[in-house]
Amino acid sequence: MNKIKLKNKHSITELKNAIKKSNDEEQKTRLRVIIKTKEKLTRTAIAKEFTIDRTAIIYWIKAYNKKGIEGLIMSKGGRPKGTLKWNEKIFKKLAKEINKGDKCWSLPLMQDWIHGEENEFIPISTIWYHLKLNNFTYKSLRPHPYLGDKEKQEIFKKKD
């Protein structure tokens, strides 16, 4: 196995100063690992001390060699910061369409309608959320509607 050599880009003092300046705890750990590597500790000893895998050390050394201290700031992954903002007019227009009352709407139908009318693909969960904000409720099929009109229910029942 080829041993990856650590490039001498910064002194230990510079690395320690970078730790003090950093707000990223993961970067601070990576910098400490680079310092321990500069101090000639074995990767096995470093891995044991920091409770990390030796392959992570190799990965961090490569990142440091390539971009220096900045290379040790890694993406946390996941969704980008901030939420996607949808045009509220789309949901107002959908609400008007639903209020016409000419058909029974499902979330997939609403999604198709938005795609056809506005040429936007909005996730079902987002549609549901915005309708809830506009005081719409989602009702599933159930034998006894909890908000039903009792008088109308009695009229509808089968008579023997």
C-alpha cells in the first residue's frame, strides 16, 4: 500500500490558529488530525485517539494536500439551505378551482392540475401543506364523518 505523504503547506502554529478561527467543529477535528500527522503519530494511533477510521485520515490528508486548510471544510450534504418558495398565486388559483365544487379532488389530481395550468411540478406534500395553510382539510374515506351533518346523514340512510 502506498503511503500518502502530507504536504508541508502550513506550520503547526498556523494550523492551531486556524482551529481557533474556525466555527466548524468537523473542520477543527480534521485540522487536529493533520497536526497529529505532522507530529509524526501513526495513522492507527490517530484513528484510535479520535475514534475515526484510518481511511478518513487518508481522505482528509488528500483534501488538505489539494486545497490546504480550506480543503478540510466538507459539505454536510443534505438539502440546500432555505426552503423553495412557491408562488402563492398557484395555490390561490387552485383553491378557487376546488371551491367550484364540480368534482372530487385528490392530491394527485391537484398536482396534475397545477402541472397542466402552471407548468410547475409541485410535490404532493407541498400542495397538502399550502392547502392546509388556506384552511382546507384533507378528508379520508371513513364510515362516519366526524364533522358530518347528522340531519343529512339520517335522510341519506336506507329505510327498511
